[in-house]
Amino acid sequence: MISFKQFSNGFEYLEIKNEVSKAKIALQGAHIFEYSKIGEKPLLWLSEASEFKLGTAIRGGVPLCWPWFGVNKTDTNMPQHGFVRTMIWKLVEFTENDECSELTLLLSNSKETLVFWPYKFELRYKIKVADELTLELITKNCDVKAFSITQALHTYFNISNISDVFVSGLENKLYFDSLKQKSFMQDGNISFHKEVDRVYQDVNNPILLIDVDRTYTITNYGSSSFVVWNPWLEKSTKMSGMKSNSYESMLCIESANALDDFKTIEPNRVHGLKTTIKF
Ligand code: TA6
């Protein structure tokens, strides 16, 4: 089942429901902001302080970072994480059966996008809502010259408590610590006792997010970099759409093409960034 809904301020979203799962996806940013298995707690974290306002990215769910991850290195005045998460996407395909709903949303270059990104492109975002969540962002170069992108599916996981979770599968991987602006080798599992903002490189295996009552298996395709981020108290207090205690119940594990894992796409070629989350 799919329904077109809107909040009282006119902010539009899609509501998806089948026998095993349900989800909500904003047309702005093709931003999935709710997903859960029927009768279970949400997989995705959504800030209680998030706005659903045109032009403002929802805080939580899975923001799409494209065509650059983080700060735009050539023009720091450009929006962080690119511009597609505040653009209006179009639903172009929807299929379903009893236990699976699949939809595709589309964003193509326009005069608005050309202000940020001087290339012709087509983005198709495929979302599969079932007893697992699958997300795939497919970039097509519709221009006559190659372009390079960095990107991320910036997934906010809903966790019991940041002090009680850990991440495994990244041991012995090199990571760039954005806070210290230098690289380190991961020693053992990742546990959380302070702000963490890291880009793990050369990761070609599933990773596990282990909570007290759930273990998530996160498998990426078309990606060899994962971003792990928790703002901790001080940054939670300062960030838009966050409350001071937000850091306690969220953890971002982002399927990415970041840093050295950038992708150069030739004219008429495509690249897909895909993640599957099972639990
Ligand atoms: O993915 C981690 C990160 O780059 C952090 O440095 C923090 O800025 C976070 O993304 C959220 O960024 P946003 O632009 O959504 O506030």
C-alpha cells in the first residue's frame, strides 16, 4: 500500500505499508525518515526536534549526500553534503507484493541544480521496504564530460544507548579521523565514549552494529568506505534539529564513496551506491 500524505504545513511524503514492514519517505530529498518491521521499534532514528520544512534537511532517517560528501572542497559556501537532500524528487515507479514494497524516485538536472553542479545528470533512488531495508542511489552521467562524485547514504540508526553499542567488522581498517584530521588504524571493535567522526577506507565486508537487543548487518555495494559518526553531548547541543541528549539514542553508520573512494563517471555511464540493512 502506498499513500501520498502531507503535514499541516504542506510538506509531502509517501507512506508505505505491507504485511511485514512500513516506511515514510519525504519527496524532499527522497528522504526516508521512518522504517520499521511491523510490531517492532523503528530502525531509523528521527530527531524529536527535526523540522519538516522545505529547504531544511530532516534530522534523522537517511539523508542523501550527493554529489559531495561533507564540505565542498572547491567552494566552502556550497551546502554541506551537497544539494539533493533539499530538492523535490519525483516518484516514478512503485511495485509491491504482500511482503515487499519497491519504489524509485528520480531527480534530474535543472536550472536549480546547475547553480550547484555544472553537469547534466540523472539520479534514481531505489528503496526496498521489506523485512530488510535496501537503498540504492544510482548516478547517471548525462553530460558530454566525465564528472567525479563523493556521496553517502547518511543512515541514522535508532539505538538503545550509545554507551551500550559497538561496531565490529572495521578492525584493522585505516580510518581518517575528521576531528583530529589524521589517519589511524582501527584496533578491535568500535565503542563510544566521546564524539566520533571517522571515514573508514578499503572496507569490502559487511559490518555489524551490535545493540543490546538487536544486531544489524550492514552490507554495501559499489562502496568501500563507511562513515561512523556520533556528535556526543557538546555538538548535539549545537547542531540544528538536535536536542542536547540526541547523541544518546542515535549512531550514524553511513554507506559512502568518500575521500579516496570517490567515483569518476564517464558520459552515459552509471554508478550505484547500495546498502542492505538486515536485523
Ligand atoms: O557524516 C558525518 C558528518 O559529516 C558530521 O561531520 C556532521 O556534520 C554530520 O555529517 C551531519 O551533517 P549535517 O550537514 O547533516 O548537519
